[in-house]
Amino acid sequence: MPAFSQATPQERCRFWLLLLIALVILGAGIGLRDPWPSDEPRFTLAAKQMVESGDWLFPHRGSELYADKPPMLMWLQAASFELVRNWRLAFMLPSLLAGLGTLLLVYDLGRRLWNRRTGLYAAGGLLLAFQFVYQSQRAQIDPLVLFFITAANWGLLRHLLAPPDTGATANWPMFWLGCFCAGLGVITKGVGFIALFMLLPYAWAAWRGWDGVARPGRGAWWRWLLGLGAVLAAIALWLVPMLLTAHARADMPAYPAYVHDILFRQTAHRYANAWHHIHAWWYYLPIVLFSWLPLSLTYAGSVPRWWQRLREHDARVLLPLCWVVLVLLFFSASPGKRDVYVLPALPMLALATAPFLDELLPRRWLRVMGLVFIAVLGAAMLGLGLWALHSHSPKVAQFVARRDLADGGAALWWMCVVLGVVQLALVATLRVRRALWVVCGGMAALWLAWGYWAVPLLNDSSSSAGLMREVRSHLAPGDQLGLVAWKEQNLLMLDQPAVDFGFKVPWHLQFARATQWQAQAPATRWLFVQQTAMGDCVDRAQAIYLGHANQRDWWMFKAGAVVPGCVPSAAVDELPDDDADAGAVAAPEAPAPVDP
């Protein structure tokens, strides 16, 4: 790595200012909302059950094992709760810290490979990218796996890139650390190994004698193998105790099923024979163009400069840029695609772009594009707000009804108006000359308005907090509640013991078992049921309609509302509507529920 001088006071000030801005933007809304579907409630519910049960090795979703993802995020959420004792803060802390950590790693790579200014550009470009902030403000696995893959890239690049004019040599401890982080990525979401793709462009550059690549020397083969050992050691932290415990519980069918599902069905089988989110091979092209705005505005200027550096055999550009291409090709080859799959490529793209921003930012064409981008965004927000306030459109009324917004959603629409006015005011006052600040200010306004204005307004309907508060209001002391055709947010936001009859169990079987359970104590046992799952087996006149939440209608009732001898047909069953549901593990024949 090139040597770099001591930071000046101005450089230190810029770094800390960037970090403060990142904390404010990525932390916008934390503590003001509960987990939102589809993924956040299931991960938080599993973490909550870990804390309450003491079983941290096998995540549960209610009474069933949950095998869609390894438990890394759930462990960190549970650990965060043990520290702060507040789930509204704890469930978001891993994503916030992962986002900040990713920015720091990209900054450090930029300053080591080029200089501190380039490091700031790399981190700043990443912070501006829409997809990065959007995902970092969500309690999903993707921000965490992004951090571990970026940490792996950080370690690998510190080893693989060692310009000869500095006298630097291969940094084997950094290589092993990078491999270990790749292993942590594997036990976070399974795809952490993609960080090791960085070795492919390195091998080509070393073979072609490019400048800037480390020379490991002869007899280093065993050091490379230690990297594989580091990957396996990280995976073993979870895999070994999980397999040993599952073997000890082999007499319970759910545990062997869990092992098979998480090690085979959710990995290679899922990649090669995806059963959801099927898209064409070019699916990621719009993601690269639009979800990575406004960083993607620099493509037109970056591409010829990348080509020039590659012709000059600059490995600092080759390695991260080729790695981005390999990641895009890898995920494009699978029939199942989601936008978040390629998120790990974004930090390396920002790194490869950063060295040229000093030259690109003064260019008028780029400043005009940035100005137009914020102007279009501001005009769209202003137009949406004014239209919703004054149009009396049925679509607006339907949205307001689904979200149960007060005053026709006026507060939300005024937020759009204010946001649009702020963004357009930035465009009008700062203009082309200060277009960079227009883009920065416009994006900051967007995220602050979303986190501190929109999120509190939408929380009750998005999280089911309002729905489950209504459920609790109908329960007297000593009453029990059974859940049928439920979603994770229902059990999580109920915030008191409940009985479930499985999650992956077909709805008509859940209903039959639930009514049998209810009949054992009809005076004190209620059922909470999704409307579709009731069929014609419930007298609506004797049931309580709770309202519409999460695009579903919900009811609760006692035994008197159940039509005697009626069981809904299998036609009411609904297949899981999200990919995580496909990973739940249920025993073939769920046992009768145990009273809490």
C-alpha cells in the first residue's frame, strides 16, 4: 500500500463531518418504528424468542424452526437487546452499525490505495447511493452481509495490492482476516464466499505482470491454503455446534429437516433451481442504473477513465471493478433474482469511481445531470403531494384506508409537498455551480423526511402495532389467544404469550386444530384469524372485525362464533408470498399445542 502522510486538521474535520452526517442519515427513524414486513418481523421475532427461551442456536418462528437464513443477524439483534433493553432500538442497531462500518472500510481502502480525499469520495459516493441508504435503514440481513463482504474485500485488497515502489510486500494476516470475514458472510446469508472472487482478477494481473499487485513469493502455497482454513473456521463457529446439537435431537423430525433445509435447499438448490423471484438475465441492469443513483450519474465519465487505467495496468482499478462484474454475472446466472443480491457490489463500485471524481465533479455535464436528478425528484414529490391533497382520487382514498391514516393522510401528503419544495429550492438557489451540494442536500432531505416524518405516520399499519393493540383491548385478564393463518408481525407485536398451530401448516388444518383447542375452554379462549382462512366456518355477526392491516383482513372470536362441525376446505390455503416463508421448517404432523 502507498504511504500516506499525517492527516491535516481540515482532512480530519471532513472525515468526522462525513461520519456525523452518515450517523444522522442512516439512523433516521430508529426508535420511532417497529419492525415492518416482510423480513423485519420474522428476524426480530426469532431474536426475541432467543432472548426469552435461551435457545440461541436454532431460530424459531413461533412453535416452528426457521431455516431460511443462518442466525447471525438474529444473534446480533438479541445481543443488542441485552445491551439496550428496548426492541425498537435493538432490532435496528446491527444494520446501523453495519452501514457505518461499511462506509469506514471503503474510506480506508480509498485513502490507502490513493489518498484521503479519494477515501472521502468513495465513502461519500456510497452514502449518496439510494440502495445503500434504503437497505441500511432496514433491519434485514443484507446490510450485515454487505459489511462482512466489504470487510473481506478490505482484507483481501490490503494483501493483494502492494505497489512495488513502496517496498511493501504481501500482507498475509490481512489476507487471512479477509477470508475469515468471508466465512462470517457465509454464516450470515450464505453468499459471503463471493468476496473470494477477488482472487480471480488478481491471479490474472499477477500472471500478466501488472504493477501494483503483491508478489507472494515461492513456497507460499501453504499460506494460500490457510485462507481456506480461515473461511472454514468462521463457518465452523456456527456449523459445528448446530450439527452436533441437531444430531443429539435427531429423534425430533424438525431438527434433521432444519439441517437439510439450511445446508442444501437454501443454498445450491436455491441458486440453481430458484422457486421465486424469477427474472430475465438483464434484471440487474435497471438496478445498476437507477437504484444506484446518484452515483450512477458518473458512469459516462468513469468508463473511459477506467479503460485508460486498465490499459495502463493499474491493478487498483482492475481488482474492484472486475469483482463488481463477476458479482453481477454470478447473480444474473441464477433464475431467481432480487435487487438486494447485488448490493455488495456497490461499495467496490464507489471505490473504483472515487479516484476520478476530483476530475469529474467540476464538469458541467455532470453538474447539470445532478441538478436535473434532484429537480425531477423534487417535482415528483411536490406533484404527488398536491395531487393527493386536492384530487379526491379513489386510489388515494384506498391507500389512506389501507394505512388507516388520520385526516385523509394529510400529514403524509404535506410531507411530500415540503420535501419537494425543499429540493426545488436547493435547485433554484444553488444552481449548476454548486450542484454537488444540491445533490447532497436533496438526498439528505429525502432520508430525513422519510425517517422522522413518514415513518411515525406509517408505523401502526405497517408493523401491525395498531392491529395488535386492538386485539389486546378485547382480552380480559386470564384470556388466551390462538393464532391461525398469522404473520410474524402479529405474534411479535402482540407482546404477550399466545398459542400457534404452526406457520407452514396448511390453514385449514390450523383452523381445525385451533377450534379443537378453543373448545377445551370456550369461555377464555379467543382465536385471531386471517379472514381468508375462516371460509364459511365463522358467523361474522358473533365475531369481532379488527380491520385491515398488511393487506389482509383480520377477525377474532370465541367458540360461539364457530359453525359446529365446519372445517374450511383446502381451497383457503395460501402459499407463502415471500421468499423467507419458503424456508420455514415444520414437522410433517405438528403436535397439539401446549397451553402457555
